[in-house]
Amino acid sequence: MSGEVEVRVPGNDWTVLDRVRPEHPPFVSVVVVHYEQPGDLARTLGALARQTHPQDLLEVIVVDDGSATAPEVPPGVRLIRLPDRGFRAATARNRGAAVARGSVLCFLDADTAPEPGYVTELTRLPAVRDDAVTVGRRRHAAFSPADYATPVELAGPRAELPEPAWLRDAYARSHDLRDADHRSYRYVISSVLACSRAFFAATGGFDESFDEYGGEDWEWAHRAFTRGAVLAHVPTAVAWHNGPDVSGRSDDPDELRRRMNRETLLLLNRIGVPGSVGRGLRSAAADIVVTLPPGTPAATAVCADLLLEALPTARIVVDDALAALFPGDDRVLGRSSAITSRADARVTVTTDTLFTVPRADRAAFCAALARATDDVGTGDLGWVELCGPAPDLTGPALTVTGSAVTLTVAAERAEHRCERRPDAHEFTTERRRAALRALPAEPELAAHLGGWAD
């Protein structure tokens, strides 16, 4: 994109771009989602008209999500109306993005009015790095009708409400998302969000099956992070939300809890990462996908059994004919299965050789493989290679025999980033020892299943 600079960003360390500014301000499209909030919309549009970003490089698109009466917008602001078919913020944002002309998209809600420097601050990173996704600081205020004519940067502090501690503390712990991990999607709020139009299109946009309040921004943020996004919180990009955080919007604790639980259940089947699906429940979304090379049914069964012992929620991808041999386990999938799409996975695991592990080493292997799937994708670690035997590794020599085997654990965010920037080397590879042993074409399957095979 125009103005982008080539600066290596290790993992998610967006702070290396702290001093980088675009050569020219980007053309920014601001998409504002509205429903039955004419006063709030007027305040937000007034705030956008006062941005320090050049007005000739700023377009505003209001997408009305089914209000009974069309909202009034000033000349130069584009209005798109949708029929009232539920809470369709995802669809509304996608419609706005589809007609946007800017190289950078900035999403706001009608009740979230930005301070004058908001657009400039929030769009800086996406303007210099096409896969940067930024989230501003959403502050809260109890505005009154008398506040509409007062600049939001003055009215907001006078009517300020407490900021949600869970969000404030998360940004502090993660150093404004510099130390983001696979659970950091929870801190990406779509009412104060910006990204490049190209990256938004590459992710496929928001999931339009969401038609109730909440969840669509977290689902998109998870997909964006998996596809290599550089997440950043920009506290200097301040927008004021009229009213409290969702936890303060209901006088009925049970109704609030029901709403939050509905959102959590929706996300459970779309985001399979640890901490989003619990310890026992499985998600419809593939979190870890293991691809095995062709082999005999017996060798495939031994290797798949060992891998599922280590990674109980993984999907194992084998030839279609072999998958049919395991009808009782829906985690074993044929290559033609749609769920094997790597876009669905946080981690992929591959090997060129079907393998086993000596019985005495299996507990250690299972722990090492599970740890590797947790480690990749955090910081700048993109790949872990479990190798054995591997004479070029340091430390005591392995005592196992057989051909060399390598099991590669890859963070999909690193794979996607490498595809876009193959020469940047923004993620590292770590090699670790493991007691892997190549399987013969016909291992003793009964001995493995019965537990007496070495």
C-alpha cells in the first residue's frame, strides 16, 4: 500500500514502528454503524468533521442497521441503509468496507465520538504496515443532550464514567498488546478499530452469521491474529462512548449474564484456542491440525493414536481412504474435508515420516508436543522442530535408534506472515530433541494398542 515502509517486526513487537510515520497521510474511510441513535450520530459526525487528519483524505460512510427512520447526515457523508433483521453490526461494517475508497479503514459506532487526533493516531500503523490492526482507547461518559454542541474532548472528561478495569488491565499487562497471544482477540474492540482495506479483504471481513449483540469483533480479531496481524493498542487514539461498558448497561444481573453466555457459546464453536473452549469441551473450529504422510493403515493408526494422546483436541488429516477406517473418531479426517483448511487452525503440525516413540519416553513426548503447540505464535517464535535422533543438536546424544524424524509445529500466523514477507524473517525456529522413531511399514498394531510394544 502507498506509504508502507519495510521495517522488520519480530512477532508482534509493533514498538519497532514507534517513530515511523507515513510519507503521506493515507486516504481513510471511516465506517460508522448506526441504529436509532440520531443524537449520538450527530455528535460523532461533528467530531469527525473536526479531525486533524486532512479532510480531503477522509471519507465518512454511515451504515444504518435498520432504523425506522433514516438518520440525517451532512453533505459529503455517504448513507447506506439496511433492513431491520436483527443486530447486524458485522454485516453493516462489511457493507461499509465494500464501498470504501480509502487504503485504511476506520470503524466507529454511532455512539462513540472521536477526539480530534483520533484518526491520525489510529491509522498511523496501518498506513505504514498493511497487516497492522489497531484498537483505540474507548473511554466512557454519561452525555446529556446539552453536551451535543460541546467538543467531545471537553464534554467527555466532564461526564466521565469509569473505564472497564478488565480492559485497562489487559492493555497494561500486554504492554498495549505488544505481548499479544492467542487469547488477545478479547481486547480488540470493533467500535475503535482500524486496519488496511487490503488486509481486511484478505481476512474475508466480519462473519455475517452474527446477528445478536457481541462476538463478531472478537471472532474477526482471532482470524486476523491467526493470519499474521500485528495487533496494537493505541491509547492516544481516544474516542468517547456514550454510556458505560456492557457490564454496566443492565440492572438485571441474570439477563446480563445470559447475554454474555450466549456470546461465549457462539464463540466456543468458532474459536478453538485453549481458554476459549475450556478443558473438556471441544469446538467445531479446528485449533490444531496435524497432517500425516501416506502410509499403511497400521502405521497411520499407531502414529495418529500417539499424536491424539498428546493433543486430544487436534484434527488428524490422512488420506480419505484411511480416514474411513476410523469411523468412531471424528478427529481423524480425510484430506478432502473442508475443516482441514489451514485458515481454520491456530497451529499446524507436519511430518514426512510416520513415527512412534518408545514407551518409556511417551509421557515426556506428549508434554513436549503440547508445550510446543502452546509456545508457537507467542512472541517471535514461529516454528518448533521436534527432532530425533539429531546428531547436530547440542547436549547428550539420543539413545533411540532408527531413521531421523522431524515433527514441525508451526504457528499459522508465522506461516501467513512469511508468505507475505518471505525475506523479513520476523519469526524464529527452535529445534528441540524428542525420542521419535520411524515406523516400519507394518508395525505391530495390536502390541501398540495393547501397551506391550516398546
